[in-house]
Amino acid sequence: MKQSFLTSLLLSVPLFLFLTNPVLAQDSLQVGTVSADHAAIYTAPKTTSKKITSLLKGEEFPILNRSNEADPTQIHTVSEGDTLFLIANQYNVPVSELQRENKILGTRLFIGQSLEIPQEMVIHPIKQNDALWEIARQYNVSMEKLIEINSIEAVVLEAGKEMMIPESYYEMQLLGGKKGWIKNSEITLNRLSKFNLGWKYNGTSETYLKQLQIPGLDVVSPRWYTLSDSDARINVEVDHRYAEAAAQSGKEVWPLFGNKFDPELTNLILSHKENRKKVIKTLTQSLVHTKSKGINVDFENIDPKNKQHYVMFIQELKSALEPYHIVVSVDVSRENADPFWSGSLDRAGLGNAADYIIMMGYDEHWGSSPKAGSVASIPWTREGIELLTKEVPAHKIILGVPFYTREWITNANGEVSSIDRTMLETEKLIMEKKLTKKWDEKTSQNYVEFIENGEKHQIWVEDKESMKLRYDLVKKYNLRGTAAWYVGGASEDIWNILK
């Protein structure tokens, strides 16, 4: 959500790799699930290439590309000391396949002899009612290739027989900007869709209910829970009417759980195991009772001494909610120099513990900033995403987008103040004052300014153009979706850009 210092100071569709616990399918093919406990990752789409690392059980990464089934034929020139066994071992193929491919009856080789290295194969057991086109589609191989490799003559396949499938590879995005290739045969594909979350804020009961009809809004996050210094350690304010209406509208509810931006209260809860247990028990009971599908934890302004306590709390919360299939999302600031607002967050640890990490893609220039500027320029947001994807897999990241901006006012003495403006308020102001937007290359946003009562007014505008560029970042970096601060701050047609 919006940080406290805002007010006080595939492929075009990504695929993802999972080893365990894939998210349920919702949309078109976008997810790969690794079936083995570990799988080797290579620099190029062949096992003869250098091994980078192994994908371990529980690790998850987006898939970027698939290697072509018609990889160029590899040729090995026999040199002194070569044997069929050594060559077969070098290219990870059976000796019999090497002999068959090159029509070698014995084992004798000649120096300078060219050997064609057969493509790696996967064995597919033919089942009753298997169709050639279905197998081709399953393995993303042409039917012509299957017919050629398997010398198929009959239209109907014989159950119990085996079919050889040419091996292919997927390119995947690792942490830290690294990429690698993994065998297709070691993964299966599930489906996973992007989604858009919207925080509920600054409205009435009726406007909140009306917002549930917005197309493109998939998840709503009402503020139901806050830390408390009472014996219960948590304050609960659930709106059952809203929860029922959201379910009827097809929206998932992930209530927000905040810490009041209070570092001392946060320390009181996080640093004591019994306090954490008490809070988690209350949360679990309430979330199950309201049939919530998730929770959004928004702890900000945390004392750096509680950095690992916070990770521990998220781990414990996730463990308690897992049996009920309730997902855990955690809000983190875009990296900055402040030790309380940024340095106290172990993003890698939180990313490992939670289902989703929401990067609050704002405030580059906060409310009490001594300098006027964009709430979230596109280059600044892009850099934040790149920093976060070094520590958290991209498919776990949700980009927080601002449905607001600021009107900056500079007086004759050069003193700067600001007024928070929603996107709706900004558009109304621009129309009333007949202002003309100008494109600012530095921020990749529209910009307006005017003079009033001797004071300079500046606005870096959030509008359809800036929102489209933000969603382009979601697609470019294979992020999971967006989270808007806040629902009601923009016209409903903005959601069509995010949908």
C-alpha cells in the first residue's frame, strides 16, 4: 500500500517453472512445473553445454524461451584416442544410438571420420486412444518430425509401444539477471494467470460495493487488521457484508494487515514468539471465517533490529495458513537508503517465505520532499524492479502502481510544498485550467505546470500513458501483476490497460 511517509513526509505471456506446489491454473499456458527434486541448468540448450547450477526442490523461476526442436546437427570429428564409448559419454547419448545414426556395424573408428551426434530423445509410452497430433502438441514437436524419427506408417498408434520424442529445452530467468536452459523432459506445464489487486481506501460503504463491479480488478484488499498493544495484540474490524459481496462479484479478498507504521509496537509483537503466535491464531481464525483467499501484510517503518523477526513471522504465518490454501503477500518499499523504510526488509528472505511480494513502486518524491518531482518515474520504477528481481523470482513480484500524483507548489522564496491528487482530481484540474500536457523524456510521463498567485505549480501526471508503460514493465520482466493504490483514485477505464 502507500507508505506512511507519503502523507507524513512466453514469449509475450510468461511461463514459469515450479518444483513444488504450483498455483492453480487460471489462464493460458504460462507455467512449467519441474517434476524432479532437482534439475540441471545449462548455459545453452544442450547437455553438452556448461552446467550453471541445479534447480532445487521449491525453487521457482519464469520461463522465457523454448529451444527449437530442429537444433542443428552436431558433428564430431574423430581424433586420436577416441572410442565410441568416450564419444557417446561426451555427448550423453547411448553407444547404440551413435552406431545407428552413423550406420556403424562394429566399434572401429578412423581418425578424421565425421560422426553425426543424434539428438537426445525422450521415451513416450503410447496409451490407449493416444493420437499423434496430441503427442506432438504435448511435446511441442511437429507430427512430421515424429513420423520421421519413429518411422510411423499406420494412422492409429499401437498402445503399449514406445515413441521417441526429440529433447528440447526451456530458457529460464534466474535471480540476479542470470539465465539458463533446462530440459523440457524434466518439466510439465500448468497454467497461471496474471492478476490485478486494488487496495480499498478513502471511500464509503456504497462506493466500495460499486468498485467490486470493475472489470480487470481481480483481488481487493480492505484494511481489516492492525497491530495493537492490547492483550489480543491485534485489532480486527471485519466487514462481512463486503466479504460476501466480493465473493458474489468473483473477486478474491486479501485483507490488509498493517502495523500502524509504529516501530516500537512492531518490535513488541515480532520479537516475542508468544505474541506472534497469538496474532497468527487470531488472523487464521478470521481469514478462514470470512473465506478470504489471501492476506496482504503491510508492515512499514520497521526497526532494523527486527529484520529477521519479520521474516520469521511471515514464515510462521505462511505455515499456519497453508492448510487452508490462503496465500500470503508482503508489501516492500522500492529499495532506498532509509534504514527503517527500506534497510529493515530482507527481501530475499520475505520472497522465499511468502507467495507474493508487492513492490510499492512509489514514492520517488514523497509528500514532504524538499524537491519537486515525479511520484514514480518510469526509469526509477524499472531500476527498482531490476534490483528486486536479483533477490525475488519475477513471477512472485506484483508491481504497486500509483493511482495518484502530487501537485507541487514552489513559492517566491523557493520553498516547496505539495498536495496529493488522485488521477481523477488531476484530470479535472487540467481540464478546468485548460492546461496542455507535455511529454517529459526524463520521467517518461506527461507533465503540466502553471503560475498562480505568484507561485509555480508542477504536476508529473499519472494517466493512461504512464499506466501503459508500467504494465509494459510487468510484461517485460515477467511479473505476476499489479497492485493499485488505491481503487477509486482513477477512472474505471484505466483498469482496461491492466486487464
